[in-house]
Amino acid sequence: MNKADIVKFVAKTLKSSAAQAEESINAVLAGVEKGLKSDGEVSLVGYVTFKTAKRAARTGRNPQTGASIKIPARTVVKAKIGSKLKDAVA
């Protein structure tokens, strides 16, 4: 299922237009982004918790040449799946 499929599902479920459903989904995703940027954590209780984490700089290898490369430090997003989602999929 991709974003277009989710838009169709939401539009059908809410009996609204696809444009309205996409606008709603985009608003939710923007809220998740804003929450991660400002608080570093977004929690949808029972479904998923997103957290930011710092990944330290490290040395890696180019698989084609074997040469060492420097991989810079960065912030990554990690997700922890909640019990309701685990039970729904199981």
C-alpha cells in the first residue's frame, strides 16, 4: 500500500474527495515532521512511536574499491511499533 492507496482508502472511509483526503494525510505527515524536529518524539499510542537519534560519524568502505570513506554524523528517525498494530498484523 502506498500513499495513493491510503488517500483512496481515507476518501472512501470518510466519504470525501480524494483531494480532501490527501490534504488531511499531508497535514498529519507535516505534524509528525514538526513533532520530530521540535520534540524529537511523536507517539501514536498503541500504534507507533517515532524518535530521533544521533548517529556518530564513522569510517566506512567503498564496496567497489575497498577505499576508506568518512561517513558524517547525522540525525536518524527510529520507529517502535505499538501493541495494537502488532496484534492487528499478527
